[in-house]
Amino acid sequence: MISSDAEILKLKNTIKEEVCKLAWADNLTQESVDAMILRLFPGPKPTWRCCVYKEREIVRERVKLAMGKNVSTNPKSRNIVQIIEPACDECPIATYMVTDMCRFCLGKACLNSCRFDAISPGDSHMKIDPAKCRECGMCASACPYGAIIHVERPCKKACPMDAISYNEYGIANINEEKCVNCGHCIHNCPFGAIGSKVYLVDIINEIKAGKEIIAMVAPSIEGQFGDANLASIRQALRKIGFADMVEVGLGADLTAAYEAREWIEALEEGKKLTTSCCPAFVEMIRKNYPDLYEKNKSKTVSPMCAASRYLKVIKPDAKTVFIGPCVAKKKEAQNEDIAGNADYVMTYGELQTLMNSCNVTFEPADDFEQESSLFGKKFASSGGVANAVLEVMKELGEETENVKLYRASGGAECKKALLLLKNNRLPEDFIEGMFCPGGCVGGPSRRKTEIEITKARTKQLASADDRKILDNIENLPLDKFSMFIDSPKD
């Protein structure tokens, strides 16, 4: 991902790459990991932190995440996103702070406005006791100089679920009952103290064991790696050891086809539905609006699950690996209530790390035949899911002019749409929920800026044909696997 946390990403990716190299060499032992850490951080002077010993401790925790394990301070966690506590101690504890703009005035408007006795005179300016402060903001509003500011931690500010808090020592904590594993906090932590579990070591071990590993690339992949097209990406994956690669856009066509039938039935019943493609959006519904989860959420599986179920019918012994921009997909793949889903998930950044670990690069190629409709490819953008479902309705001969859609893009918009639905104030018929602004193309593991991705993506999608969605899936063995979430496990 190209972002303001480039230095943090460089460190994280270096560690993951070194772990992958050890895995490829059958040398992923505690001794080899310790030697790697000493090589990267020889000391005696620190590179990033107060001392080299703290740096090494943080790296040890990063190695655990890189191996798909929990950090030491949270050994029983089921969350994908986790806090590295040794790295999380530099942010301010207090959320309201008195700056040097304080003139130590006689009026003491801040002191007089505080109802909790949290403000008192210091040596040169007023001070706030964080133990007493209730964060009401009255002091900031009262100060005539604007000398009191509200400092909100970047991770907490980025979390749409209000799942992040911190203790009296300033260490952040993730409330797993609220967290939807969207990963938005990861790239907003300026100290790199938040990370997600990585399953590259498991994938490497499967490849080395001779398993048939099929890569499933998300619809958003075109444009993520610049000029590298689907043929180039498949070629690189085969060099790594993958048996083959398929477009999850084909799974998107399947999802659109089945969700369209749900929409048609819902319209007849006067029922409103939400889409079920974005795992973070689905988790938001499940955790915060259980009634809506049962009554209003589409029962059709996500494109990732659809593609995986299809592959496991035609290749029963295959292992499937989803590759996309989404951290929440890792959690979806571990949902034991959904049979036949992807066996592993890796992000685009992790794909690049895996390639680097075995010296594989993208090279020009043009031998990949299109597998998805253009509508399936455009599932990745806000509005793409709804447009594909409407297209299927048209292909089925249904009228769609009067269908009203709410396209929710980003956590705040998703929350707003669900609140309207809960309170029976939603005028639209259907909610398309995408937790990342702009859709999956804006996911937390995107590889370039949105402008760069759009430019490269537009060029690549221009070469796609205009096949119909239903025509594209008519020859698939649809009688051999279910497209519904509540199907029994195999």
C-alpha cells in the first residue's frame, strides 16, 4: 500500500519476507528467528525506538503475527487484528490537552467551566488531570484562546465500530465483541502497533507438501499492480508454486445471479434486503443489528465463497487461497458456519511479500482467458454489486426502473443505512454495503493510490468483452454446490 505509513510498511514487510524465506528453507525455528532479529537489529544504537531491546521485543511479536499466531499478551484471542502492546505506548493518554497557547489568564474560563475538578493551575499554564477528565469538551469550548485541543488517537478515530479503547497506561485495546476486523486501524497507527495475522507460512507449507493450491484473485486486483494484468499475475503465482488461478469475478457473477432472485422475491413481499458480499458489513449487521441479520440480510454467499465452492466441486483435493485487499476476508474464511469457503486468505501486500521471498516478479504475459463478466469485475467498486444484481434482474426480464438502492460506502454510511432500516425509515428497497470508502478497490491493502489504481484499472477493464452474467455461468455445475450461507457443512 502506498501511504503515509511507508516506513512502517517497509519494516513489517521486511519481517514477513524474512519469515517466508525461513519457511521456504525449512528453517523456521526459534534459533533462526532469534538470529534473524539480531541481524536486522544488531544494536547497540536503536533504529526506531528508545532502545534496541524494545525494538527486538516488538519484532518478536511481529514474527508471531507473520506466522499466523496471536501476540503474547492476547494468547486466546480469536481476532485477526491485534495490538502489539510494546509498540503501543507513545500516544497521549489524555484526549484533551492544554497547549502552549495557554496565556495563564486571570479569567480562568476553562477552570470555571469544568464540572469535574479536572483542571488546575500549573507552573506556567493550566493543566488537565486525565484521571478526572470526563472528556465533555467544555473547557475547550470555554477557552478564549483556543489553547485546549481534543487529541483523538488515529486508530480510535479510524474505527467505525468504536471498538478501540485504552487503559490508564495508554495501551490500546480492541473490543472483540465490537470489532469487525476491517483493518482500518492498522494503517492509521503511526507506530505500527496494530497488525493482522498472516497465513503465508501455512500456504508455503501446503505448496511444499505438493498440494494443489488454487489462487482466487479478487475483482479489485486489476490495476493494483500497475501494468501487471491477470496473465502476468497468474504467471507469477505459478512460479511460486500455485497450480492455477481463477477470477473471483466469476464468483461475483454467481452471487449476483442468486442475489437477484432474492431481490425479486423481496420486492414481491415488500421486504428490504442488504447485500452479503462485504464481510465487515455483514459482521456489523450481525453484532449490532441481530434482528436485521436474521430478517433482512441476503442469504447468498460472498463471491469468495462461491468461487471456492465451485473449485472444490471440480477439483475436490484442491486448497483455495483468496487474494485481495481485505483483512476482514481472513475472518470470513475462518467462519465455521459457512462450508466450503476459502482455505486461506492473503492480502495484496502479502502476495508481494511472498513473491519477494522467492525472487519472483511480474513479467509481461497475455495468455489468460477472461472468466468473469464485466459486471463481476466491477463488483470491486461502490455500486458494482447493485449494478450486477440489477443486470441479472434485467436478463431475467424484470423491470428495474423503480428499484431504489442505497449504496453505502464506508463504515459511517453503512451504519447510517442500517439505522434507517432498523427504525423503518429507509425509503430504498435494498442496501449495498461496502465497509471501505469507494468499495474494495479502496481496501486497507490496496497497492497504489486511488488515482493510480483507477487509471490502470480502466485500461485493463477496457479489454473485457460484454458477456451476459447468466450466459457466463450457465455451464457451471450449479447443481453440485449450494449458493446459500446456511447450507450444511460438508
